[in-house]
Amino acid sequence: MNDGLAREREGFFASAKVVASLTMLSRVLGLIRDMVIVPIGGGVLADRFWTAFSVPNLFRRLFGEGALAAAFVPVFTEVSEADGWERARVAAEEFGGRACTSLDDILGDEVEAVHVCTPHNLHADQVVAALEAGKHVFVEKPMALVVADCDRMLAAAEAAHKVLMVGQVMRYFPVNIKVRQLIAEGAIGQVHHLMRRRYSYFNPSEGEGIRSWYMDPEVGGNAVLFAFGTHEYDILPWYLQSPVVRVYAQGTETTELYRGQKDFYCAMLTHANGAVSLLSQSIVCRPGAHDQFIVGSEGTLSMTNRELNLNGEQVEVEGDTSDGMPNQIREFVRCCLHGGEPDASGRSVRHSMAVIEAVALSAERGEPVEVT
């Protein structure tokens, strides 16, 4: 390990940004044997991920009646090092876990997989370190801030023969699964264009927790593209099962809140099959909106994350967005234990990151950019 990476690892785990991680044992009944998975980092995403194990009704949805999550109780609060360590210690004693203060300590022999939910600029090095230590990795989106780091992560996963999955949870929403199925079955004929918008007001300095790093492009990347766009630019080619080959994008800096970075993007995406997607995003819009129209030669799908219509008639969808996190966790665990590649594999999601990189470049140059 080089000195710079060592300092980054130790500095991160000794800072106020992340308290500690606990090694937890999950009795994943129905999946042959127990599996040790460790959270690296903290915050809302980590909390949602591990809640899927610790809340009985969600776990039953994962593995059936009678299944238990024995001891998934990490610490997620961003507090001082001393306070954080005490919370970790108490939780470890209560649930039989082990409190850790460094990445090297976490990557012990008994650990089989890690869940990386740290600030975006730390993903690549931590994922590579975990893979090189022989661990399966589930990394929250974005996979990384540059495609070159995605390639580095993929190379490490291939060399280690381990699972690398990215938290593209929207792929696992029942409504999105249904949309993809209908398109594949030809329910609206040949798809010609998709129009999608995601508008919200996102102020990381408000609410619980310290999330100011979202405002720093060096740490979080552009907030529109990397906090939210990672979902949007991923789901469009996923629906069509057709990659994006060219983008043309424009962006603006609208408010004082995001001075120094664009808070609005509009992008036209050309797919390999000839379809065109139009994606519009803002993180300074009140009220918000999140919806889409998909127009084909024989019909139209219109949707939100909660409702789907085919030519104006509602389509019944079993389940809702709360199923997304358990669905992706189940796939990750099964791939780790039984082999196979998850749908949201690093290899698949690398394309989404290349699209985002092309969008940023197109907006900067004011011209179309080919996706490679």
C-alpha cells in the first residue's frame, strides 16, 4: 500500500465524516450458509441498505417467512471520533460485532463482502483495496467520479474473481422492471423516443447529518450528475437494452446555492438502436417532479416511480419502490454465494458513468460527444 493511500484511509476513518464500521454476521437462511458483510462508511444510504436486513418484514420479503437477520447493526451517525467509537463499541458488545477504525482492520479474513457507502471520491480506492483483499463489493452509486477509475475497479474485480455490484437501486423498482418487460415484449412497438424529467430542491446543508461534501465537486462530483444523474442516465439505456452512443447536453448555473457548478442539465441521448432520449434535471426546482413518457410506434408508456400507464390505462404493478433495496441486496448476496453476475454489475454500470462523463464534456464544449 502506498503512503498516500494509507494516509487517506486512516484519515478518513479517523475523521468526523465517518464514525466506524461493525463486522456483522447475517444468518441468510435459504442461501446455504451465513455470510459476513461489512459496511464501510455511514449516512442515509448505508442506513437504508442495512435496514433491509434488520427490519423483520423487509427481511421476510427477501428470504421468506422464518428468515432472520441475526446481527446487522452498524453505526451510521456522523459525530466526533470519540463519541462515534463509543457508539460502535456499545453496539458491537450488544450484537456481537466488532468495531473497526481503519479500512485495513475491516478487511479481515472473516469478512467476505463489503458495502461501500462513503463520499464519492473515496469509492475507487476503497473498492480496489477491498477487491485486492479478496472481498466481494457492493458500492453505492456513483461507481466512481471518472471512467478511468471504473476501469481500475473492473480490473481489480476480474483479477480477484469477485462480485462487483453498484447500487443502481432504480433497476430494482417493480415499476421499472415492468416498463423494461413491456418494451421487450413489444407492447408499444418500436420505441422512438423517451422523455424524462427529474426536478427537486436539494440542499445538503439542511436536515439531519453533515452532507456538505455534496457541495464540493472534488469530493462529490457535480451534484446534478453524480448525486441524481447516476440513476437517470443509467435507467434509460437499461429500459431499452440499448447503449447510448452520442450525447448533446447543455447546463446552467442557476442559484447561489450551487455557485461554481451547474445545477441544471438537459441532455439528448442517441441510442444504438436509433431511439432518442431527452433527460432534463434540476436540483434547485420547487416543487419537484419525477416522471417519464416513452413513445413507440404502437403506443405510449407514461409513468412515475409509483404508477404506470399504457396508452392512458393504468397497468397493475406488484410491489413499490420500497422493494428496490431488498431486491438488489438479495441479488448481491446470491451472486456472492452462488456465483453469477448481477444485473447492476460494475461492467454494466461502467457504461452509465461513461454517459455522464460525455454529458459533462458536451455541456462544457457546446457540441455533441461520442460515448466510448
